[in-house]
Amino acid sequence: MPADILAFEPQIRLGCFLFSLLAFAAWEFLKPWRPRTIPLALRWSANLGLVMISSFLSRAIIPLAPVAAATLAAQNNYGLLTLTLLPGWLEGLIAFVLLDLLIYAQHRLFHALPVLWRLHRTHHTDLELDVSSGVRFHPAEFVLSLIIKIMAVMALGAPPMAVLIFEIVLNATSLFNHANAALPVRIDGLLRMVLVTPNMHRVHHSIVKAETDSNFGFNLPWWDKLFGTYRAAPAAGPDAVTLGIENFRQAGDSRLDRLLIQPLLANK
């Protein structure tokens, strides 16, 4: 059964992505967190345009996707987990948790190193947040992140099914925690014990740099609490937070052509 499922990995991932995108977009429409001020067409065309360009480039440049890399590692007994005698379900759980830790560490690195921040700031210059912000990454960052993930998958010897589940969950949670949707405080408090929520992640998109450099998790919230980068709420309050960064404050800065050249632009 797993082999049959993995044979349809691209279709499964795309289907789960589209379902999550539409579901969270509907949630935003029915119960928005904040009114929109920038035309939806401008932001969505740019944000979705970035992910389409990124997907095309990654397929053209990188011969293996993460699940294919995991399959190759399994077939050739590559990676640390292939050396263990652990049950398959436990290997998968360990791989899932360690891959999530990798995403957290990588995210911190992209904030810490100026050359990487130039790529990553494309994500942070969004003046509003909604489900489309979850895929707003510069193609160069997308490709670099994919290479890092593939290397980690092969070094770990992560089970292919665990990698597929991780990819689906990571994509869905990225859309979820960027959603412009209202979440009751009580439910938010319960959810953020096991999942990064929109209220938690909005702190990370604050214009205040100390808040930008916090809440790095996309999926599991534990790493921020463990490594001291967790902030419960922005200083301005959960509903009064100003999003974005000090530079690139014009709506036109979010056009697709501007986003593509943004890493080359000096700070204003």
C-alpha cells in the first residue's frame, strides 16, 4: 500500500495543497481577522506567481524531490535511521520531528545571515497576511531550502512515507498559520500547545525587529519555547500589530516583478 501511495506522490501533494488553500481561504472569507486594504488580485497574483516560478525552477534544476530522495536512500540503505533496528513507525516519527527542527534552524539562519535575509525578506515584506502569504518565498530561497531538505532527508535516511506526510503537513500548516482568519483566544491557546497558530505566527511578521526575530516555527511550536525564541503576543497587542518591515512599505513593492528583483535592491 505505501508503495502504491508514493507512486502518486505529486498528485497527492498537489491535491492536499489545493484543498488546504481553498479551505483556509474560505475561513478567511467567512471570519476574517483584519479587513483587507491592498487589492486581493495584486497580492495573490504575486504570491501565487512566486510559488509557480519556484516549482518550475526546482523541477528544472534539482533532479530529486524529497520523497524521491528518501526512496533512493531507503533502496540503498543510506542515512542514520537505516542503521537502527527501530520499528518503522518510530523511525517515521523521529524523522518528522527532526525535519521540523531543521526547518526551525534554517529559518533562524535565514534571519541571522544578511545574504540569506535578502532572500527571505521577500516573505516579510507582505504588508498583509493571508493564506497566500504561506507560499510567498523568493524562488532562490525556495530552491536553496529544497536542496537543504533533500540533503537532510538522505543523511537521516528518513522513511519515504514520513517525508511525504511531513511535506503535506508543512505545506498545510504554512497556509494555516498565515491565514487572515480570526481564532478565538481559548482555541488558540489550546492549539498552540501542539501547532503554530495564526496568532502566534503574526508576531513573527511584526514590523518590530525583536518580534520578527521570534516565533520561527512553521509547524511545531516547541522549538521556539525550547530555544528561547517564543513570544506569546506582540507588544502592540494581537490585533494592533503592524505587519511587514521598515522598508518596502508601498503596495507596489508586492508586484511580482518587484519581488523577483527584491534581493538585489538596497534598503530604502
